[in-house]
Amino acid sequence: MLKRKLKVKNEYGLHSRPASTLVRLAQKYDSDVLLYRVGEENKMANCKSVLQILLLGANKGTELILSSYDSNAIEEISGFFERSFDEAH
């Protein structure tokens, strides 16, 4: 599995709107797309589930690991995080 470390930069964290967008991005890929908190591998979320993403409780500054077998999924979702979920704050 490919992995990439991400950091939540958005002032409001990984809230419902970006979580919904993240689900739409992940659903484009056949491969599993997973997120988990750095150091808390038991807190894992399937990126195709809004509820699981929200249960991560990823506030601003939270470090996450994104993992998938699909490099395109990793690139697209990493870009979404880098752009602060495409929200201007």
C-alpha cells in the first residue's frame, strides 16, 4: 500500500463539507482509500464513509496518514489537503 503523511491546514478542521468532498473523490477509485491519525493506527477511516471520516476528529494541525494502492487517489486527495480543502479562510 502507498502511504502519504498529511496535515489538516483548514481553520475548521476536517468538517462535514470537506468530508463529503473527500468521499466523492475516494469513490472515483476502485481501491480502498484509508485515513488514520499518526500514532493512532486504531483510529482508521474508510474515505468512502463521511461518518468514519468525521469520527477521526481531525482538527486543524492533526497529522494523518493517507493510504491506498492507487497512486492517483493518493495524489488527488493529497492535493485536496494541500489546498486546505479548497476553502478560502
